[in-house]
Amino acid sequence: MKSPLSVWTIIVQTVGLVCLSLPTTIIAQSCTPSTTTSGNCTRQRFSNLGVIIDRIGVVGPEECFWDGPPPTDPAVTSPAYNIPQGSCALIARHPTQGWRFGLILPPPSQYKRRFFATGNGGFNGGINWPEFSFAPHYGAAVVGTDTGHNSSDAGSGSQDGMKWVTDATKRTNWAYQAMDGAVHFGKILTNAFYGSGLSVERAYFSGCSTGGRQGLKYIQRHANDADKMDGVIIGAPAWNLKEMLPNQMNTAIANLHRQADGNITSTPVLERAEWAALTAAAFALCDAKVDGSSSANYNPGGDKVVSIDDCFTGNETEYNESLKRVAPNLTDEQRLAAVAIYKGLVVAVNGAKMTVFPGPQPGGEADWTLALGTGLETTFDQGLAQYWLADARAGTPWTVNSWDSIYKDGLTGKQWVYRESTRSGSTINEPTADDFAAMANYEGKLLLYHGIADGLIPVASSNKLHREITNIKAEGEWFRYFQVPGMHHCAWYPNGNPAMGFPYIDTSYPPWYIAAAYQPSTIGSSQGYGVPGHDDPPDPAYDAIQAMIDWVERSSSPSPASLIATAFNSSSVVRTRKLCAYPQKAVYTGSNINDSSSWTCTTV
């Protein structure tokens, strides 16, 4: 077993990607991929299989691969790394549909007839190379797509960058076609490489955020054909875009200063200093609500806090008054803006006001930087109305002041955006819950997880998905959902970045790491896979990837009722804790709050 110290590197670069993807800690490797071909790793081997090979090579001592250097996509600035030497790696493109994919094939001696597809982030294009690094170490070929466009088309803080969604082909590629094609042709190329008797036996998917949406969409489109997935690991999925994107607009506009005449300006009300103050306020309010013990250090949903509802009931007036007490430096305008964001999207439906998409939990404000940047959310707030809904607007100009005023068809901008986003035939593509029974019927496995402190896609969104899925087919031997107390969007990323100003310290942050999508690169693991200290071989008690593999491939392995999450500091393990299959929760029953053995899964 390797020591955790042997697989850690200094955190050297933090890259903020386009909305809905992580500011991922990237392993700094600059490599020029090999173009040496030999054996089955040749263009000829993959000729006449329906795609065009743009780059191919046997991975040499540099142990990495990508379409750089330099980066060809602004959202992907690092390669797949720590690839087993002798792997065959390639980039291919569809001849007519405009999408590309990457494929890494481990040496035949390490191949276990497994195939993984990995997801993307946000509206990004680009092949998500760092997310390829894990799969070969589980004996799997791995594929990922560029979603059919380059991230320079997707925008980085500019709503004009969303113009690509007005292209029907690019929109369809991003929604599902590029992933469908990457998996289909990736399997064909994998089978061609390994040859007779070594065809793909088990297929898996791993993704978070947009990657989670891609995985769910894939399940629905391929539950009854030869390209179906045997196991799918989904984190914090952006699955309900028709309601989520209007809520992102609501978040942005709630954070803009309004003049006395009601005119909405471009001046943010809350910026990073205020976000940090709100996080500290959540800690203070929730510590006071527990049992008076300072050892209960609040992390959203974690430690002894039974529910975030203990700290925030949804009553705006009550929470505003609480903020006055614990965050006296916030102005009235700042408090009201925060409460409006926490509240989520409220619109009039059939004459009655309803919360149609939940807001984030207090305590997850560090994630607001993913959506709000420096306080503004221009990619989502104007981009949705300008480009996603361009056909519905039919030339009617849109500005941020359209939100509160009568805009079209007698509706305010908020009402109109919600109606057009959610109506049948909307250009926004999303999965629904209708076809999951088919996956259950063929004994496919679905593992869903979501950080309770996710400030970008609230955990309540996955709670709704859980309800919709289980209304169709009861969970058990095919579906498990894990809430991760204290985890932010896909991973716990504020730790290690004190410049953000958030009150997180080594002694308080909760266990969150389960080796799922984005997580190895986030902690700076030079391995790119597994749980340091539990990776030789991967331990399914700690490692969600291995847990899924065992669940699918071992008839004696039941559905995981719990996982053990780990928290690290810069050099070692700080604590471990059980994650329990929803609706159970981990309850502290032992003598060491930092050890998973002191936590028991129970129904609260």
C-alpha cells in the first residue's frame, strides 16, 4: 500500500472553467504526446471504422496525452496524466457532425475488458483530458468528447460567447449527439484494437455537473440497445436545465444593485468578502442550533447537524433577522440579496407563487464564484435569454431590466423566461426521469451523489431527481443516492486556497473525497485515480469507482449501503466518515469524531 505522501504533489495551478465546471487543481505537466505508432496502435488499424483519426501514438515515458501543446481549448489546459506506459492514445473526429473524441487504450496486459466514458463541464467544449487519467488504472479503455464545439465559442464571462447555441447542430452535439457518438465509435475502436475475444464486456460512465447530465441523458437514450451502460456514477447533475438556468438568471439579477427608480444596474451587491461573511454566519447560526458543543463545528449537513433546515427554515424574515445578529457588517441590501438567492426561483404558476427551483444552502457560498465570478453572471443571465431562447424572442430586445418589467405576452421577463424555458419544444435539452425503469430492468446500476454544501447546483435538485426515479422504480439493487455533507460542487475545493477568504481550516472541513469525477485532480494527486492510502488495490469501501465496478461485476457484491469519505490536509488524512445511502444519515455513536468507525448509518 502506498503512503498518501508518496502520491501528492504541490498544488500548482487553479483554473476557473466556464460556468458549471470546477476550478480544478491541475497537475502541471507539459508534454508533447508521442506520435510513434506500433503494433495495433496505427492509423491503419482504425481505418474504415466511421471516424477520422487526427492524432495517434503509443504513450511513452512522458506518460501523458492530449491535443496540445499549446492547449487547443481554453477550458482544458492540461493533459491526461500518469497513463500506463505503452497505452495507445488517439483523437478522432466524425466526418460530418462536427464533434471529436479522445480515446486511451491501456496495454493489453492491463486491460480487463472495461470501458469508461467520462463527462464534461458546463457549456465547455474541449476534450476533458485530466478526467481520462483514472480509467486505465481500473483496467478500462476511456473515451470523452469535445461536445462538438470549442470553449472559445462557449464564452468566459461574456454572454456573446453563447452564440453557439443558436447553431442547431452544435446544440444537439452538446446535448447528447457528441457523447452518443463518442461512446459508440469508442467501443468500435476499442474492440478493433484488442481484437477477437477481448471485446468490451462492461461499460461505465463517470461524470459530475454537466458530466452528470450527460450520463443521465445517455441512460435514457440507450437503455434498450447494444450501447447501454452497465454502471453509471453521477455527481451533482445539471439535469433540470429548463428550471435551473432561469434560476441562475434569478441568482445573478438578485445580486445586482437596484436604483431608487427600480432600474437594475451592473453593480454587484455581494462580492467575495460578503460571501465569506455569509459562510461564517451559517457556521455561527448552525453551531448555536446544535447541542451547544463547540465540537459540532458546522459543515452543511455534517457532524451533529441533522438537517440544514435546523439553521435555515426558508422563512425569509427569520433568516434576515438572524443575519442581522451574526453578520452585523452586512447592509440591509446585502442581507436581502442573500436571502433572495437562498430562496431560489419563485414565479407565479396558475396565479399562485411557487418555488420552482431551489436556492443553494447557506454555507456553500464559496461555489458562488463558479456562477457569479466577481459578482456578475453574464454568461447565464443574458446568454439564456439572448441565445437559448432566441427563437422565442423573435427579435424582441432583451436587457437585464426586462426581468422585472412587462416584457412580452403580458408577462414580466422572469415569467416569460420561465415559460419559454420549460414549455414543450424548448431548445434546452435535458434528461427527464421517464426511462430509468428500463435501466433497472436490464440490471444496470446507478450511483448518484451530491454535496450538501453545493452552492451552484443545490442538493435539493438531486433530491427531486431521487424522488422522480424512485417513483418509477424503487431503489435498492440498481440505484443508490449519497448526500455528501460539507462537499461543494463535485468536490471540496475552497480548502488550500486561503486567498478566497473563506473560514475553512484543516480542523473543520468534512470528509468528502471518494475518488469520483474531478476529485483526484482537485486534490493534486499525481496518480489521477483512487484514494491515497487505499489504492493498491483500490478499496471499494473508500473508492466510488471501484465500488461501482464490484457492484456490477461481482454477483456477491450488494448495492453499497455506505461509502467512507476522506478529508486530507496538504500531507495526510485528517478524518474519515461514513456516507450513507439516502435517506439514511451518519450519526455519531463512537468516541473519535474523526474516524469513520465512530459513525453509524441510521434513519433519522
